[in-house]
Amino acid sequence: MKRIFKTLLSLASSCFLIGLVLISVSAKGYKIRPEAPKMKSVSNVKQGLCVSWIRVDNAEGYIVYRQKSGSENWKKIDEVKSGKNSYIDKTVKNTVKYKYVVKAFNGKLKSLQSPNPKSKTYVAVPRIKAVKNVKSGIRLRFERSKNLSSVCVYRRIQGSENWKKIATLSGNSNSYTDSRVKSGEKYSYQVRRVIGKAMSAKNANIVSNRFVAVPGRLVAKGKLDSVLLSWKGVPGANGYKVFRKTYDGSWKQIGTARTNSYHDKNAPVGEYVFYKVCSFIDSKSVSALSKASFAKLIDPKKPMVALTYDDGPYRPVTNQILDVLEKYGARATFFVVGSRVSTYSDCIRRANSLGCQIGNHTYNHKTLTEASDSQVISEISTTNAAIKRCIGKNASIVRAPGGSTSSRVRSLVNYPLINWSVDTLDWKHRNTAKVIASVKSDVTDGSIVLMHDLYSSTGNAAEVIVPWLINQGYQLVTVSEMMYYKGINMTKGNVYSHA
């Protein structure tokens, strides 16, 4: 028992002496070595790689070491004062992988390095160079980078805090067009690079843009003293800017419209003039320019010809002729049969939108000299009602089938009657070469040319006739335009064959 007591007394004495020594050491300013801090994570941020760890209780600060991929050497990169448990390494290079450890220090005493090194590939935030409205949506252009797996595009709608990934692109991409946008809405965008499982920082480089849609279906019509522009309006737009260009010229803004139409009263006469329109909400929110449309004002001093087409429409041939007229900025007159209007209303609307004239050719193509008074009146009025339903206005001129008129017919028809001076007989021979030859041999200034938009041979002839007449110096105009500029005042019931 005595032996046990002596042993316990000896241990107590030793502990007491050790305590005195520790108190003495502390009194003299000696420190205890801190524990090695445990690494938490390494993540991409806007400025570089953010290294974080778990705080050590008795640490006065921390030393951050870095090892570059492919190297075995650890390099001290900085010291962090106590209280912090993270550090942003701003000296990293894009697409390079780095490994990090941290040591805690207490005075001159340093801990062992972190037992669990953390590594990360630095992925720099791509700078968005431009964001603008285009016809199909909002286009982003951003920096291209090497060695990327992919690029992710994120979008946020104004008023929302939620970011949504809208596209994943190939690594070498540097542009994206967001076509799922609504006119008037404001959108914010950010782009993130991806290498393997590493991704650049979020919310780092944000750009915003309000999408404004492009005006649609711009149509330029040469009127008697101006060019009338019309287009499909954009919901939410506060106005439209109108631009004009002549051949070999530059685009120039000529005016601003609050509605979806504009009169250009200063368009040059006798030459083709091109137009574009853009919509806007405010000075910073402007759409891309619309597709160009062009028109040509009539020069009264230059020769004119009125091409006319009867018995249609017939979609394949009528559209072929309209394609040629649109290509060369020319116009013609289509005398339509009323019973065909509803079936081919798209052709009639297109012809009207291109500045062509829609004439009345009776409802059933009935010979008016053989019809009763009520039938004559019905043939004309029923056709005009169908035309008005299609394009919103009546035809102002009539062509009797076969050109057959009489004093009785003329007294019943409440419109000018139009015949012709050049008959191509296209309905009879249906030969493209003969149609072309008859026009070339018989046409003169003021001619009204008779053709029919029912035959492919006539459609093919238009592709030759239209550019040939233009090269000969003729202006291809409607019947009413030619009569006006030739000083002929057409009156109801009278027949006109030439200007």
C-alpha cells in the first residue's frame, strides 16, 4: 500500500512541475504549434480560384501553397491573417489545373500542410463583346477560348431572379442567337465556360437587352406623286424609323412614323428607290432593319407600257409573273374573274401589295353583249364585291370578256372599259416565243398589251418581256397610272385601248 502511495505522489509531483514549466513558458511568450487546417473547396470565381478551409482555433493566420499541374513543386503564394478562412488566387491562367494546401501558423510555429489537398481547373469568365437585336432575336457575341468542352448560355427575364440555362454550345463557339424572345421584354444574359467538370463563375459578366421585333412585310408602292410604304406593325413599339437608298447609295434615315405606314414625298422620279424600316421602344431599344422593299416613281417624260393579264388568277402562272414584276420593280394590271377571287385570293393580295392594279373581268366571264341588263350589272357588281372582300377596295376599271361592248353595255357599266392595242394571242397559240415576238414587234409608248395569266407559256414569256421592255427604256405601269400621266381622264362607260 505504501508503495502505491509513493508512486501516486511521484506522479502528482511530476504533473505539478510540468504545469509550472508550461506556465513559465506561457509567461515568457512561447506558443503551441497549431493543427493542420482541413481544406474545404476550390471554386471558380470572377477574379480567379477561391480556396477555402476550416479555421484552426489557435491560428494567427494561414499560408496558402499552390502546385501547378505538371509540376511537383509547391509554391507559397500568400499569407492570410487570422479570422479568414478563404483566399482568392488571382494569378491563375485560364484552362490550367491547380492544387492547393494551407498551413496554419502561430507566431513562428507552423502546422503541417493540409492533409487533403484540393485541385481545380481555372475557367475564366468569357467577356461578352456585343448584344444586339437581329431579325430572329437577340444575338450575343463573346470571347472564344481554347480547350473548352462546352459553353453554356443563361438567361433571366426582367423582374425575375431565376437564371435559366437556354443553350449548351460547342467549346469553340463565340456567338448565340436567342430566338425565344418576345418584343418589348428585357432579358439579361451570362455565358459560362466549361472544361470537364469545371465551370467558370456565375453572375460574373451580365449583359441586358430589350428585344424589339422587326417590322414585317414591308411594301413600297409607287403612287402618283409619292411612294407609299406600309408594313406589319410591332406590338409595343412606340414608332418606326424609315430608311431610303437609291442605286449605289448608302442608307439614310428619311423620317419617323408613329403608325405602320409612311409617305415618301421626296422620292426621286424615274429610278428605283429602296427602303427599310426598324421599330423602336426608346432610344436604346431599337430593332434590326427589315427586309428591303423597293419602288419606282413614274417619270411622265419617259415612255410607258401597261401589261395586262386576263382570266386569272391561276396560282402557278400568276405567281411566276409576280416574281418577275417584283424582281424588276415593275407593275401590271390583272383583270380577274370574280368566281376565281376566293380560290386565289393570296395571288390577288400579293399583286395589290406590289402596286399592281386589280381590274374587273366579270364574275363568270360572260360576254356582256349577250347578257341582259340585270346580268351585266350583276356580273360587274358581284365581282367588285369579291375584290373588295379580298383587298378592301373595288376595282375602278373593267375589261369586258373578249372586249365585246355596245352602247347598251357601256351605259350599264359604271366604270371605264379597257381594251388593248397589242394582242399577243397567247390564249390561241400558247407559244412563249410568239408572245415575246408580238410584244417586241408591236409595242409603242402608251401600248396596252393583252395577255392571260393562265398559261405557262405566258408566264415564261414574262421573264423575257419585262427586262427587255425596261432595257428599251419603257416604264411598266398600271393602266390607271399610264392614263393619268398621259393626261387622259378616264370616264365611266368609255372604252380605252391606248394612251
